[in-house]
Amino acid sequence: MTLYDLKKLLKQKQRDLPALLFFCGEDTVSLEEALTLVVDTLLEPSERDFNLHDFSGEENDMEGLFDALRTFPVFAARRVVILRRVEDLSAESQTALAAYLKEPVAETVLLMTAHAPDNRKSLFKTLKECALTVDFPKLRGDRLAATIREKAQERGVRFDSEALDLFCQLCGGETWKIELEKLLAFLGNRTQVSVEDVGKATSDNREVSQFDTLDAIGRGDARALVMVHRVLEDGAPSTPMQFLGLLARHFRQLWICRTLLEQKRSDAVITAEAKIPGFCLGKMKSQALRFSSSGYRRIFEWLLETDKGLKSSADKYALLEMLTAKILALGTSPSKKAKQT
């Protein structure tokens, strides 16, 4: 069963749930959400002081656990007992729990969780037989993107497709929910998430932002070499390969911007075609004019060479710093662009 199936079941059955529930998997964010849903379905806030108990397998408090399981509810239809990480129980405790699973107390809902169940052990075989099992596999790829998009839409916020891809790259671990909250707070009253929003919101606790570094490279700021080193030294949110992807995207936008400026296209067309947020257009125009068409072709040759190098070289930081130095040396001021062309 999935979280989606569980939500449907909770809506249909309300408080008529089985006495044994087993939530397992690496997606701890969704698992905790499911725990909350079950408790909210079974118990009113006023009923929880006497009827909600939370145990951990690491504590191995089987006496307290069984006392809670076998105590009748107080002014409520059901009692809820949560036992987290059953895989941490001692072998003796696992045997005792397996025996209870075969004859559970009907008035008590025992909700057990496991991060990495060992299905070879007797307890987990019994759990699969006796408990309603809900799986929470680690969020990856399209499933991660769909979950993040859904959570944002619940708050009235939508991601640009590229912004969503970047957010998944940078915040795809167990902290994505925290990072999403930071991003939503950063947006304020805005309802559309851009790539730049993602970069700034996920970098706001860092001394050097990767997006500030991209801008420094684009405008030819000599400090960019130091900034690249510091961003890569931090190691998050970007790996060297991810930072190279961001750099390639930045210069792709600049090249499109430069081409459209030469064609005397409107600002509206430039922002749409180059996928540049309106509030960034001024600085992107300035950066775009620092490089000629032949200059952009050379940059993308260097980007390709660096991509190949990163896949084989041990000194990845040196490759990116060398690339940065070459780009800084190539650029020129807008007033001198004619000479470069």
C-alpha cells in the first residue's frame, strides 16, 4: 500500500482501522506525514493525553510498551501506540512483539515503523502477515519532483520546470521539506518559483552564493575565482558537476539574450525566450554584451571539455577554476564589444 492508498482508506473508514499498522521505508518525510494523519483520524486533540503513546525500538522498553498496548482507552474509542524503528529492538524483544502481533488488543492501534526492515527475520515476516503495511520508498526522480510540485501547489505556489529540476538536484535528500519551507518563506507573496529563487533560497545561509558566483563570472569580476573556490569547498548544495551545469545554463541564457538584443527584440521576448526573470534582465543584458558570438562558441567548447574532464580527473576543483579563469580573460566591456567581434 502507498501513502495515496492510505489517505483514501482514512477518508473511507474514518476510525475503523485495523489494530496493526506497519510503515516502512526511507522516505521519512512522507512517513511522518502518514503518522500524523493516522493520529488525527483516530484521536481528537482532547483525547491524546491519555490515549497516545510514543516508543522507540532503541529504548527497548517492552514493559512500558505492553502496558500501553493492554490498557483500555480513556474516554475514546481507540488507543494509539506508536513504536518507531522496530528493527532496533533486541532479538528477545522482537520475539515478544511478534507474539503480540498474533493476538493484538482490538481497542488499541499499534503503529510500527522501520527504516530498513530485514525481511529475513521472523518479526518482519509476521508483520507482513498480520499488519496493514504501507511502503515509503526513498523519493527519487519523477516521484520526488511530483511530490514537491504537489506540496507547493497545496500552498498556492508553482515551479517553473527548470526551477523544479534544480530544486530536486540541490534539495533531493531528506531535508527537501525544510528547504521547501525556506523557499516558500523567501517567495513571500509571490506564487511562481524561478531558477534564481531556488538558488538564492537554498544558498541563503552560505557566505558565498553559487548564483552570486555565476553573476560574478558573467560580469568579469576578478573575485569570481575566489568565489568559485569557496562555493566548491563548501560542497553543498552543488557538486562540481552540478555547478558546471548551472554555469552552462547561465551562459546559454546570456547567448540567447545577446542574439535577441542584436535582433532588437523586446524585453518581453528576451525574458520569455531566454527564460530570464524580469527583475534579472538588466544585469543579464549587461553580462550578455561582454561576449561575442565567437566568444560564446569558445565558452561552450570549454564547457564540454570540462564536462569530460570532471568525469575522469581527480582534481575537479582545479578544472572549474581553470575554466573560470579562461572565461574571465575572454570577456570584455560592452563598449569594446565591436573590437571583440
